[in-house]
Amino acid sequence: MDKVRKFLEDWTESFWRKVPDDYSLTVQIDVHPGPTSWHIVVEPGRRVELGEGDHPNAQVVFSTTEETLQRIYEGKMTALTAAGKARMSDSAPVEFRLGEGVELTPALKAKLFFFVQSFFNRSTPERILLGEERARKVHGAHAIPLFYHPGFRSAWYLVKKGERLNEPGDTNPFPQAFIFISGEGFAKIGEETVPVRAGEAYYIPPGSDHVVWTESDQPLELIFLAWGEGA
């Protein structure tokens, strides 16, 4: 576990430089097989401490493997990508659960998003590399979540021939948008099916189908945005 210690020490060193003065969070990371546990305690005043072992007051507990942490450390995958799921019942390289008696309030959700995006990313300003080799298949296409905050989501998707991003009936109660940046294909938005191509953006009303596919050998690349209550 010397490599894991190195990863966590480097992430801790970079994180305290970005964390807001009033930020606080206690996180536990269980690394399998083992398991070996580590904890990160962040207190106001930008105090960030890394320790080995379980923490009795952990608000969030992550579970992952050394291999996944190494991929994240080397920039081959972001932590948000490793944690991405279409459904809560799906499995992912990074799993998380709340600590005992902890409720996922809007304030804690905002802190959690910041931690996952910023702790595991040593670059300043934070950079996310795109490409199929850094993505995971989520919602039927190759996905890289970008930036999340309560009330806002963004992601990069690559849709290849034979794949479908989403299925009819996979709707959301908040507004969304697709911004197509390369390739061409089709989108079913609500009851309408339209041809789409690079250089176009489409608004998706709440409660609407939003299915994307291509019949071209060239993949269709897009940015997904969602905003509003519940996003």
C-alpha cells in the first residue's frame, strides 16, 4: 500500500491549496483488497489532515481499489468518471456511502461534489482530459462527467455506431441540453426525432425523452448540461 499512501499524500498536499477557508468534511477511503482504510479530515482554516485507519465520524465512505486510484492519479480517469452510474443499483470502480446517521443534505452534497472533483485532481486550474480511453460506458455511451454542483451537471459523451445514449422513457424532471461538437447522428427529443450534427445545440424540456445515436462510422461527440432543482 506504499503507492496508495503516495497517491493520498500528493492529493492531500494539492487539496489544501484549493479548499475554501470555511470548508469542512470528514472522508474515509477503503482500499480493496485488504481492506486498508484511510481518512481525510478537512477543518475550517484550510486544515487538511490525512490519517491511516477508519474514522468513527466519517461523513462519507468511499470504496475502491489500488488499481483504480492509480488510474485516477495518472490522469487516465477522473474520480467522478470512476463513480458514474446510470442507476444506483449499478456497480462502479468507486463506490460511496454515507457515514452512520449522516443525511445527504444540500450542503453536504455540495461539499461532496467539491471533494470528488478537487481532491483527486492535482492540476490548478483543474483540468479534465477527454477521450474514449478515459471514459466509462454509462447510460449506453462513453461518458466523462465534467463539473457537478447541486442544481447543475455537465458531462462529455461519445456515442459510437450501434450505441444509444439513453432509452425512451429515461426522462428527468429538470431542463437539459445537448451541445454537439463533432460527428452527426440523430436525437429523439420529446416526440420529435431530428438529425443532429456538430455545431448544433438542443434544449430538452423537463420530462422529455432525450435519446441520441448515430449511423455513421464516425462517433458523435457532445456535451451534456442539466440544471435546476434535482439536477
